Amino acid sequence: MTPNAASSGPSRRTFLASTAVATAAVAGGMPLLTACSGSDSGSREGSTSGKAADKLLPAYVASTVAEPDIPSKNGSAAGYTGRGDLAALQTSVPETLGTGAPFKIMSPFWGSPPKPGNPYYTAADAAAGTKVTWQNQDGNTYGEKLGAVLASSSLPDMVVVPGWELVGKIANAVTAKFMDLGPYLAGDKVKKYPNLAAIPSDAWRMGIFGGALRGIPMPAASASWIVPYYRKDIFDQKGYSVPRSPDEFLGWAKEATSAKAKVWACGDMNWTAWNIFGVRGPGTIGWDIGDDGKLTYRVEQPEYLEALEWTRKLFDAGVVHPDDKARSGDAGNRFTAGQILVFNNDMSAWYGKTTEQAAANPDFVIEGMDIFGADGGNPKLYAAQPAGIWSLIRKGASKETVENALAAANFSAAPYGTKERMLVDYGVEGTHYTVKDGSPVKNDRGNSEVTNAWSMLAAPAPYYAHPDFPDVARKQVEWQQRMGAFMKKTSTYGMNIVEPTRYANLASQFEQLEIDYVRGNKKLSDVQAAISTWRSSGGDKLRDWYKELLDKNGSGN
């Protein structure tokens, strides 16, 4: 049986080293882009939603393989908390759907890509009936490569497009360069590909670009937020109570910090601050109609400045590690070394850090701190978008190429408890992993070859399953369910929206400004001035544009 961190897969884990990308990636992606036109020749700005979108979607047929131990609730992923039975794995693709015809896939990749023709690629091709040539590109600079390829006249047959790269000209190129998959997947047509049919409709709705179904989605749990992790083993040893308010956190942080002992309370807590103070974070488009009926952008929320001010207090108090202030090194390594006791990361770190430290430091215990509200009460959290990565097929691809690409995506979307999922996640037994105490354990070859390639094409409905550490999967899902009880969907939830190109970089200034302000390098008046400039240089006109879009398409909540 196979582990899966559906809402925070390999693409999320490795982006955390780069704040510029991670801020978008970890919580669901940058503003997601599509168009309102029903044909390729129409306008590429706007959104397709409501009844118009429903007509384009594949029929939903839930998978009946391996019922979860903890069903999805409050927007959480599902959870499998047993150790699994490798002998009981089922087959989700009884017939080989691919014809073996060759085709090329360009995808972001983090790490060193394995050599072509390696045993993992060969085994997956044989099982899916495909013959893929992988054009793996450095994920950290993928946007540059993607932009160049989309501007050229020659595209790979299939391209993986993360939502955080869909800005500027890339957004419009998606509609211009990739084909409508409706003739292959809309309605009951998708039943030829049962694993694709089991992808939730909300995720498919996010695959509508240019008024047509173009993107095969990687679904994400809407209860996906950055987790404030803490060292429970050290908290227990020191007798610390887990803070339940911003003031308690600051008080505890001062007590826990000892520069002489080289221990600081935390890293940069800004990502968590958005959630504590109820700011619409990067996992949302950022626009919402409030209870007062006014449409506002995230930087206009009063809570935006409050969140920044609290984060700055932590820096001013000296409780943030100096390397976090300098934005150098790896906060996760400082966390496992005990140099910081709290750090932000996505959900995957819960399992990743547990496995990493299991042998080296058996006393190590990582837990997720529940997010509290600004007043110490319940938080106000905003739902992440239900998909943020897509695979798309180039216009002009032959019918055989399309069907082979869909066969590959169907294979990649195999659910937990299947032979296909096992192969996608672990590779070949004896070559890439061995079975220890009934659970698969990757060897060095598995860690180098079975990485983020096939898993990027599509994914099943979000779930967590860690046969070697089943309690981690339970904790992950239960944390999402607790936090999901306080979740609100914004007016733009579930919409794929293409903003007019003239507004594409309007808000780009804020990320660096936030970084500088919390570190004491900018004044509050600088942030306030930036908000005023944003309004006058296009923000107010963009608000009018969003209002017209929502009036036409209806609200996402």
C-alpha cells in the first residue's frame, strides 16, 4: 500500500526553499487562470463557472477501491491508518488503454532526473501501455522554460502546468496552445478512464481554460493550509504549554529563546500569521465579497496589516532564528536540530520529518499546532482552491497521441490500494523497494528514480496513507478536519480566472515588501503607501472587473 500526500506532493515539498515560489505553491497556487469564451477565438479573460461549466465536466464516478478509515470531512483529505496488505492490492485499470505509441511529456522536476530507459519508466510504460519520452525541466526555473516553449511553434505532446506559473502571457498561451478534451472526457465519455472519472468535480472544474476542458487536474484538499509545526518532544521535556493566542505565542517565544544555547523559538511565522488573523492567503485568489457586501482584495483587509505587525513583533523580540531573518539555509534542518522549536511548512513535512528522524533521533516528535484566532478564539480560515496543477495536451495532437496521454494520466490517477498506485509511488519490488514488516521501503535506487515524474500527470482524490507510520496519516487528516471546521469559501472559490494582462503584475510588489517590513527594513507607512498605489494604478479598476465577472458567473461560495 502506498503513501500519498495529495495536497502537498513533491512539487510542494521542495519549493519551500524558494519563498518566491513557495508562497504560491504551498497553499494551492497563484491566481488560477481560464477564460469565459466558449470557443478558442473568443476572449481569454474571465471565468467559466456555474451551469456553463457543469456542461463541460466529466461524469463523477467515485472509486470503490479501499474505503478510507477516516472519510473526508470539512474539506480534509481522506485517511488510511492501517499498515495495509500488499497481497490484497487491486487492479484499477483492467485493460491496457495505451497502444504503445510514443509521445513526449514536459514536466517540472525537483532533483536530478533519472536516466531515460530506467527500470521505473520502463515498468510504468509497460503497465500503462505507453511509451513516454520525459522532458523533465528544473522545477525551480520551470516558468522560464514553460514561457519559452509556449512561445515557440513546437510543443511536446503533453505539458504539466502548475498554477503558480500561470501569470502574464503564459496564462493566455494555455488556451491558445492546448486542446479541448471534452470530446474525450465530457460526461460519460470519461468512464473509459475510471481513475479520471473518480477525480472530484470541483477539481475538474478548475481544468476549464478558455471555455473548454483542457487541464487534467491534480486535486487538492480545500482544508489545506501551512501547518505551524512544533517539537512536541522538547515541549514535553521543558514543560511548555502549546500557545493558544498571538500574545501567548510571543510570551512563550521569549521564554523559550536562548541565543547563548543557540535555541530560538521559531522561524519566520508570516505564513501562519495570515491564518491566525484571517487574511486570505496565497491558496486563494485573494478577492472576496465580505459581510458588508464590499468586494476587496487581501491587502485591503484590516487584518493584513495586523498579521504583518504580529510577525514583526516576533522579529523585534529576537525570538526568530537569525538565519530565518537572513532568509538563508533550511528552516526544516534547524527544526530537526532543535535550533528552532516551531516552523511553518506544508502538510508533507509531518511525514517527511518523521521518517527522516526515525533512526537518527528516535525521541523526535513533530506535531501540528492548531491555528488559533487573533483573539485567542477560533480562527477564520479560507479554503484553498481544489486543484493547482494540470497536465494538458497540445492542439493538433493525433487521436492516438491523445488516447495514450489520457491512458498515462488515468494510470497516474490510480487510487490508494491498487497495483497501479503502488507502481507509481514505489516502482518495482526488488529494484526500487523491499518489503519490511509488511510495508514497502524504498532503497537508494528507488529514491533516485521513483520521484516526481509519473505522479505529476494526475492524482486521485486527496488522501494520506503512510503504512510505515500510520499514526501520522491519522494526525494529518484530523488536523485538517479540526481546522476545516472554521473554513470559509471565498466568492472566487473553485473558479479558474484569467485576469486581463494589464493587471498581471499589479500585486507583485507585496511579497518583497512583506519580507522587508516584518524584518524591520520597511515602515508601516511604506506598506500603506503600496496599498494606495495598488488601488490607484489599477486595483480599483481590477475590482470593477471582478465585480462584473462575479455578477455574470455567480459567487463561488
